[in-house]
Amino acid sequence: MKRIATLTALMMFWVNSAHAFGWEDVTDYAGGIWDSVTGWFSSEETVTSDDGLPENIAGKWGKLTGNLNDALELRDKHETLPDSAWFGDDKASNSRKIDELLDRALVILSGSDAGNSRAEAMKLRSKLSSLRAELDALRNERINAPESSYFFWVRTKSKVDAKIKETENAIDKTEADMTAINSRLTSDLRSIGLELTDTQTEILLNSVTGEDILQNTVIFDNVKAVVSKLEELSQNETNDLAITRRYTGMYLVLNDLLIHTQEQLIRKMNTEYRPHLAEIMREAETLRKDALSKSNNRAYTQAQRKSFAQNAKSNATTIEAARLYGELLDSQKTAIMDSVKNLRLNRDLAENTYKTVRSSGELRGLIHSGLNAFDAIGNLSMPELKIFESGVMRAEFDEINRRLKR
């Protein structure tokens, strides 16, 4: 069993597949989450503060606990609010405020070396795409470029050739940088318990749910560090029920936060990825049938019929790749739902303890048992990546990922 410090990694999918969180009500503060946290990390080894917390968490501890406590207060208020109201707060508006605070906490909890490496990797991929588009434009420009010109601003064939060479060198360098950053990201992920190969990391970066998986991996690992600190802090105050209630409440909100991330990914699977995948399969099947029919039509030349037959095979491969993709998404969804079920059991105990404000000794037991539960949930044997033994199938998966991300 390999230790996977993430609830999302419970999925039977190595890492198959958009947006960092994709919260429907995410605020501007939480928008661009990865860019905002990039500056908080070192690209070297993970830094730990003298409090035993990751440096990015320790440095933002006041903001993090402030957001958690504010969310807790709104949670307490929620029970007394009406379902709807013309003026003032109601349950819907209060839920939006809670989600906003959770998003702010998630910005902090997303901090890690893996997050930094991932941000750099995504920038390099975007840069590579731009460079390839530029190279294609230059090759087209060269076709009608003059051999010479008296005007310095006119790009002659030799000038375009020089620019093409420069762009090709930039592509080579960017590809090398991407290989290096993928290896670094693999190392960073291993440091938080997610055992992947460089190939699997590359797939993670290209896949439609990859960002969500990586995001939740980092969040889960940081939540464990925060809960450990709460356990430690709870031992310092044995008689103050207000402090006991505060730590219990923070633990409760952290459970809600983890449930929130998992349920959001399930919603994206149900409303975005699965329907779009079904659309891709329907289109490919229609094209396959049409091509197969025309491949047997004597009105076309033998060469044309051969091309139609090849098109039919290509669409059959797309359908098979999409089918496997769907199976992996379904397996992933099932595993997430199981992890949410376990989290809800944890949360039920935390909520009961919070409402009854039991002794600090019981609080320590609660938090410690929660950590043990997290450890148990985080164990998984990572299946081997066998799906891409065929280069053609790999290309089809890449194309499906591209279409799902549009």
C-alpha cells in the first residue's frame, strides 16, 4: 500500500483528467488561485516552520484561522435564518458567504512546492502552445515573403528563416524545461505521499481533472498539518470551554471544507465532463457509420473508399478511448463519493462535539481520531498506467482531454 495523502487519490484512476476549483460562487479573491499562491513557495525542498507547519501555512496562520472562525460564526447563524427573505440574510445568502470564506481558506491551504511546480508547468505548456502557433504562422508567412527588399521593415525570406530558427530553438528549450519541471513536480508530489512516475505526472498535467486532483492532494496534506497543530494547541488549555469550542469548531469547518472540494468535483463530473464525453462519443459514432457506409460505396474511387475505411477505424479508436475514459471517470467518482461518506461520518462526530462542548480531553481524542481516520482514508495502491501502451490510444486520450477542456 502506498501512502496517498489525499482523499481524491482514493480514486481508482491514476490521475485521469480543468480549472483550479471551479466554484460557482467563487469570489475575485479566490479567482486565479494558483497564480496568487505561486509566490508563497520555494522551488526547493518544502520549508517547515519551527511550529512544525509548512512555511506557507505558518505565515498565513492568522488569516487561515480567521477565515475558519468567521465561517464557523456564519454556520452557527445559519440554523436561525429563514429559507428566504426579501431583506437581510437568509440561508442562501449565508451559504454563499460561507463558501466565500472557505474559498479564501482554500487559497492558503493550496500552498505547497507541488503547487508552485504545477503553476510553472502550466505556464510552460501555455508558452509551448503559443510558440507552436507562432512557428506555423511564420511558415505560412515565408511562402509569400520577398527574396529581398529595400525597406528594412519588410520581412524577407531570409529574415523569416532566421525567425523560424529562433522559434524552433525556443520550442526545444521549452520542451526541455517542461521535462525538468515534470520531474520536479513528481518529486514534490512524492514528498506529500502521492506516488507517481514522470509519465503519470505528465498525464496529470494534461488531463481534464488533473488540476482538481493535484489541488485536493495539496489541500488534504495541508489540512492534516493544520489539524495536527489544533491537536497540539488544544492540549494547552484544559479548562477554558470557549477555547475548546473554538478548536472543535475549526476542526468541524475543516471537515466541511474537504467535503466541499470533493462534492464540487463530483458536480463537475456530472454536469461537465460526462455530458461532454457522451457528446464526443455520439459524434464519433455518427462519423464512423457514415465513413463505413461510404467505404463500401462503389461511386467513390478505390483510394477514396480506402480513406473512408481508415476514417471509420480512427473514429472507432476514438469511441474506445472515450469508453475507457468514461470508465475511469466513473471509478473516480465512486471513490470520491466513498471518501465524502467517510468525511461526513467524521464531520457528524465533530458537529456533535462542537454543539455539546465536551471536555478538552475529549476534544484531543476527537482530533486525534480524526487524524487516524485521515491516515486510513489516505492509503491506496496506485494502479499501473497501462492505458497508453498504444501510441494511437495515447493520442486519442490527449485529443479527448483537449476537447473536454474547451
